Amino acid sequence: MPVISFNPDERFKLSRFSKIDLGGFVIQDEHIRGISANAIALKDLKLTLQGSQYGNDVVAALAPLYGRLEKLDLQRHPNCAGNPRFSKDKTDFSAFTELRVLCASSSHWFRSISCNASATPHFFTYKDEDRVGTYALLPPNLEELDVRFDWPNGIFVQQIYCSRLFRANAKSLNTKGFPWLFEILDMRSTVKRIALTEEAHKCRGRNNVMGGTNDWQVPFNPSEQVQKAFIEKNVELGIKLLEFPANVV
């Protein structure tokens, strides 16, 4: 990805922008600070973080925008070298008081493995990961939450074997894997839409045959109990899972 930096001579130009999309560039925290301090009209920002960047450091660099930003898209560049730094540090977005739309990589909050990690555990997230309390890390006035899960990190499972097991037993699992979402319903009353999407990894890691394709994304309908909970709160829930062909292992 190309590298971009903040040029102090561009301050006047930055002051006029209400939307900035830097999703296709590498940009370090110091330059993010320069942009956020001078883009005084900014409402909509997109950034892609690298493996060496902590989510909370980037949030701190965006401090001048806490009371202005209305939409933030903060994704992660695929990490193929090993376990990412950010997996130990859950990103806290609660300081963004005016943020209405948050699009973020799941790795800001949840366990993450690299496609080339030496150990690639198979597990169901509801058994092996505590996601309760995620609501407290969200903006207080959030209306739309869009979380992208970069495979092999899935919404309910990690790895293809568990993905197939989950699909085969989805009805009997009922509300498992949803408590953290129920908390958002109860504790963030402004939320009107939640989208969870599994995305094919963008490399050819040895544990991700052929890199995958988002053509494998299919809608997933949770149990009637889960659907009822969202309908009662008037919140739209959209889930897309990757459905792997039989020849992909």
C-alpha cells in the first residue's frame, strides 16, 4: 500500500473537507494527528491500520474529532506474518460523542489469528471467547454498527471445520454467540442497524486455500428467539457468513 503523510502546508485545504478516504494508504499515528487537528469540517473518515498500530493509539490521535466525527471506517490491513499487536488491546470508541456510523474490523475487539500463524486453533467463539462488555466500547449515540470479520476469524467460529459444524447445528445452538449483541440492544438504545460480515482473506496463506472469494458470502438467519429480540427493539440485523465449497479445507 502507498504511504501518505501530513503536510503542514496543506492545512488550509484540509479545513474544507467534510469527508476523507485514506483507506487505500498507509498512514502513521503522527500524521493522523496532523490531519485530525486541521480538518475542522470533517464528518466522515476512512482509515486502514497496519499491524504495528494500536487501535487505541489511533483513536487518541483522532481526539480533535471526538465531538465532530459522524462516520468512521477503521479497518485493518490483512495480517499475514503472525499474531497482531492489537489483539491484546480492545479499541475504545466511546469518546466519539457525535459518531452515528461505525465500520470496523472485528480485530479491534475480538480474538484474532493470522492465516499464516503457526498454530491455527479451531473453536466456537461462544465457548472460547468472552465478548460481553463490547457495548461499553461503542460511541454513546451510535446508530449503525458494521463489523467485518477477516477470515479465518469468523463471527461464530474460527476455521472452516468449525464453520461447517456450526451451520449443521445452527438451529440447536439457538442464542449462543449472541449475548454481546443482546447487550448492545439493551445498553445502546440509539442503535438501529447492526451488520456482521465475514470476508475472504486477501492473501494465499497456507490455511486459506486460494485466498477465498466474497462470492461465498451468504445471508444467515439466526433463531426465531434472536430475530424476535431485534424486532422488539426495532433494530435491523444483517449477518453474512462465508460458505466454503466442499473442496476447500
